[in-house]
Amino acid sequence: MMRQQINLFARANQNSGHIEARYAVCLTGEVGPVLTEFAAFVRQEGRISINCKPTDCEQFLTTGQYWNAHELAEVAAQHSGRTKEEELEEHLADYYIKRRGFDETFANGECFRYGALNTGGMGAVYYGGSYGGYCVVLQGDFPETRGEVAYVKYDSLDNYVDAAGRVDVARLGPNLAADSHKCRLAAIKHEAEIATHPRDAWPSLLCAGTYMEAVFLQPPVRTAIDRVRMDAHYMADTEHMLKTALTTGLAGDEAKRLSTYRKIQLLLREHHIVLEGV
Amino acid sequence: MLELVAMAEEDGWAFVRTGEELVVVQPPYQAWSRTKATASQLEQAICRHGFKQAGEPFPDWGQLIQHLKQRQVAAWQERGGTGLTEREMEEMVQELSSDRLAEFLDHVETELLPRQQWAAAEKLLRVLLGVRTVLDSDFLRHRTLSLWDRCQEKRKSVMNVSAGEVAWRFPHTPRSYQELGNARAQAGSPFC
């Protein structure tokens, strides 16, 4: 018997009253005024960003599309002759059951895309440091359909799903926000730390350690990109590779890195997208 | 023993287990580009960010990194990737900021010239002398030209060994080798 799937976005909407109540309590505390400013800042500056490896960024800019795991599995299946599910299982390996469980819990789960709430900086650095990756920041009016985006206080897969793919909906529910309430959820999340973070540290506060996950349905396309950020040290190191490239020559992997960087530069220029070193 | 746990081969990024610790490594594979990772970050990487589970043992970092580099290049070439042409690289140099161009000049002055890497220094300086930002800046232009002159002077003074001097210093060296030594020295190759 197929279990009933949950509408993530409707659930997020239903949580708005709960968020309002918790936010009101936060405002009565000492940091109330700062939290009000913080919430306003998030409302004003908040964007969805997607952190990419260099090749993924190049692909996104070249094809104009950013595919999720299911779409990539479909494409792989077309070339391999295997089924999409077989491709997905091979790719996800030990995590297949968990990921599938999550996808099947929610209506349109296979169509979900994931990003982070970003108010500046390199966004959600999922692993390692920010070096080497690109942060693709989508425009403020993305997605067009505001009813098809939900924000989660913490990463959904990491915090609300067990190894067997069972979603703890009771715990997830109160930590979901519709687009209209993302700024209040962010304020609730950072109430304890806001006093020790000056305003210029607010962008990194939102993405340091944990981040607020954005789950949305609308496929991000190139025309929805506002800007792309890369780590300033990575940018400097890549430009410095030109010295070696022009004189003694680069090893294969270094040549690839420089070539990919150049391709990304040119694609961004072609599509009038700013590249920022941060 | 190291274990390659997962990798994104097209970019050479990898999760590696070293004993009890899990780390992420990225190009250029220096100590500072290696960071600690958690099991949940590994999960994220595989579930959401295109990493593929691996599970290969390696005896040391050298071999593991070599493997990552080879896989990266192979994946790139399979997709038809090619390196930049000289012209494309020169176009990139044209777009560099003044600060970055000054750093390139620092490299010539503090690295290439002291190491007597004349050909490399000349090549780089020649490229820089074609850059609009350099030509439009008195400071950068003068510095580039000055380094060019220094490069020529140093090259001549170190390499200007006459056949006569070789004969005086190395009396038992046949004449043909004296002249060969001078020719090699002029070309910037070690005399051997």
C-alpha cells in the first residue's frame, strides 16, 4: 500500500503561525531589536545559492540547466542502457535507501532541488573549505512560484531522516518555513548568537557550520543566476597559474583547472553574470 | 594505509580516510587544501553533490594523489577537454588587475632572475609588455622594462665566457669543447 505523501510546501505554510509565535517570544528578549534588524536583513538580502564544483558550474553555465540527482541518473541511463533506478542506486550506494526514503515521503520529492539561504559570501560550504568551489547565487525573485519553496532550519537529510529513509516529520514540521517566513525562522535559529555577531558577520553566520536549506521545485536555469562567487584565494592562485602556464607549462590536472576557470569566466561574461572573488 | 572513500573525479576532489580521520582533499593537494570532514558531509557529497563512493586502498598520499590527478585528466579528456592555447592565456593576462600584474613582476624579480631562468623571465616579460594595463601605467611599464634590461644584462654577464677565457681556465680542454662550452653557455644551458 502506497503511503500518503506529504506536501512539503503546504506543511511549511501551515507552520507560519507557529513561527510567528516563536518569533514574538524571541523579540521580548534582550536581543529583540537586533533580531528585528537581522530578520529585515534576511528578508532584503536573502537569496537561494547553490554551491558547485568547478565542472558542475561550467556545465550549468554551458547547458543553462542544473540537474538534480534523478535527472542526472536519467541522462546516465540513456547512455548506459541501465534503468534510471539502477543508475541512482549505483551512484548513491550506501545512501540509496535513505535518499529514496526521503524522496518518496514527499509529493514531487524526486523533483526537489536543494540550495541554501544566502545573504552574502560563499554560501553553504558543504565540505572542505570554500576553496575551489563556486557559489551560484540565484536572483531575488527566484523561484517565481513562491508557494513551491520551503526553508528548513537545518539540512534535511542530515537531521530529519534515519538510515532506513524514515523522515521524522514530527521534528521536521516545526522547522519548516514558507518563503514569507524564512527571515523569522533564521532569526529564531540565530537568536543565541546574534549578540556576538556584528552586522558584517551576518552573511557568514547564516552559513557557518550549519545553514538553512532551501528546497524548491522550479529548475534553476542560467537566466535565473544573479552572480557567481568564488574564494578570492582560489581566484588568485588560479590567475597565478598563468605564470607557469606561459613559461614552463602546466601538468595535466593544472591545465584542466585553468581551462575550466577560463571557460567559466567567458561563459559568465557572455551571459552578463558577475564573477566575484570573496 | 589510506582509503579513498568517495570522489568527484572530474574535479579531483576526494574524501579520504586516514586511520580514524576523514578528510576532504582538493587540488592543488597541499596541506592547506586538505580539511577534516564528517560522516554527514560525506553523505551530503554523495547524495547531493555528485561524489561517487569508491572504497580503494592506497599505501601513501603520493600514490593516492597521483590517482586523483590521472582520473581527473582522463575524465576531462573523455569530455573533449583541452588546455588553453598560448593566445588564450595571453588574453587572460590582458584582463588581470594591476596588483596581479605587479605580482607577476615580483615573480620575475624574486624567483626567475635569481634562479637564472632567463628564457622563462623573458617570455613572461615579453607577454607583460603587450598588456594594455602595463603600457598605460608608468610604474608597471618602467618596472617591466627595467626587469627586461636586467634580465639581458645578467644573462650576458653570467654567460659571456670567451673561448680564450675557457682556454686559460681549462688548459687541457680541447679547443672545440671550449667553443662548444661558450655556445652552450650563451644558450643558457648548463655546461656539462
